[in-house]
Amino acid sequence: SDEAVYEDEAETDVVSENALKASASDCFSVAEDGTLQLKSGASLKSTVVIPADALIIPKGIFTNDDTVKKVQFEDGSRLTTIGADAFKGSSLETIGDFPTGVSMIEESAFSGANVTRISAGGVNTVGQYAFSGCTALSYVSMSNLVTIGDYAFQGCSGLSQMALVDTISSIGVGAFSSSGIASVDLSGNSSL
């Protein structure tokens, strides 16, 4: 029957999607201090899921990785920090909305990655060079941003606008140099 064929195709699609997705327990462990760790012998997939009990994605864990294209976060995530160079030079294209507890994106965390969209409502600090060279980045939403480090969005040629909230108190040297942003409206900000 046609219905049976359709059901088989749907099951095949689910299996294929799951085969490309690495669950949090498959690839990662979390140290006592909350630092995400790649399990010995783990094979990364194109989609990875960050475990809810991870507090920190550490320095360089996905640097220059060409496998991971998408990052998701488990429900109830307690993540607070994206470490320096965490996704630097990686092939990462899509990252889910950051958990609200993420307040810090450290230096060069996504520098040179292929990421297109960042939605990080809890982030208050973006380190120097954090998104430098992310030419595909076209959307950034950070509603609690206080500090933008030096050259944080340098070379983000696809980024043509970014709403800067009145919580901003510091914008580093060259933060938007060679980006697609032509001007920044700070008229509603009394902190600068």
C-alpha cells in the first residue's frame, strides 16, 4: 500500500538524521568544574548536542574542526561561557539560540567560522576578535550586551546591522572594522 511505503520513507529519514547527530552522551563528558570534554575515541558528527550540565565550552575544543556544522544545546542548559578559540576556524554554520546563562563569549571564540546567525540574549561580554572574519555572519541579537572587545566583529562583511542596546558601556577599537556595518546609532545610549 502507498501508506506503508510512506511510513518506511519517514522512518528512513529519521534514521538518517539521527546517524548524523551526535548526542551529548555519545561524544562528551563534563568535568567536575563544568568544563565540556570530548570523550576519548569519540567521533564527532555534523550536528552535536552540548550537555545540559556543561558550564564551559573550553578553549579550542572545536578549533579548525571541519566536521561539526551545527551545535544544539540540551534543554535546561547551565552553560555560562564559550571559551577562547572554541570554534575558531571551524566549519560551524548553525548554532542554536544560546542558553540564557551564557554571559561570556571569550576572545576569538568563533573567529573565522562559517556561522551565519547568533542569538545570545544573556551575553554581556564579547571578547576581542570573538567573531572576527565570520564573513557569513548576517544576524546578531544580544539584548544584554555591555562590552564589545577590540576587533570583535572585524571582517564580518555579511553583517549590515546590529541593534546595540542601552546597556553597552564599552566598544573596543576596530570592533566593526571591515564589516558590513556602515554606522552605529548610539543616540539612545547614555553610557558612552
